[in-house]
Amino acid sequence: MRRAVFMLALACALSACGTPEDPQAPVATVQRFIAGLEARDATRVLAEVAPDGVRRQIAPEVRTYLSVVERLAFRDPTYTLLANANQKAQVRVTATLSYTVRGGQMGERPVQAEFSLVRQQNVWYLDTITWPPLGQEGP
């Protein structure tokens, strides 16, 4: 019996059972999403979105949008973990968005976006993103 308990404890230790998750993991998910946007890589962007019907629904729109953007940069980003409650998290990103679209139109503006994340099978995914309305400045 002691051997069975010891083996169970060893199995838990080796499989990370009982190891605390990095509380900043939701921030890392948002950072990968932003990096995918800056690289104009729809596959990387969509990989961070919750794997449900929404991902399939938005995929064509994301691919079209990124094909029109020639350059996209989030300068001086600040990532703030607003909440991390086991299966749900909130992250705020504040940055200066700099972009160039096909045809040469350029722009720059401060943005503040809030990301809601969900944890599925120990992986954090974006669930919803709240961007400021077009024409409205960020922070």
C-alpha cells in the first residue's frame, strides 16, 4: 500500500500535478497574438483564438485584413494582467499602433485593448477582444 501511495505521489510530481501555473500565462498568450499581428501571420494570430466556431468564422476576415496591411507595429506596449481566476483572465494592452496599408496610407494612434481569455485543457486562448471604436483615441 505504501508503495502505491509513493508511486502515485511520484507520478503527480513528474506530471506537473500540483505545480502552480505561471500567473502571467494569459499575458504570454496576448503577446503571441500581437506578435502574429505584427508579422501579418494569420495562422499565428488564429492559433491564439479559442478553438471553437468563432475561430472558423473569423479566419477569412483575419486573412483578408492582414493581406491589406503592409506594416503593423505596437510600439512601447504595456501588458497588464487585470484578472486571472483559474479558467478566465483579462489582459489590457496599451500601445501606440503604427500601420501602413496597401496603397501607402499610414497612420499612428494610441490604443488600449482589453482581451478576455479562457483556459481550455490547460491552454489559454483569446475569447473576446475589445478594441476602441474607430476614430476614438486610446488611453
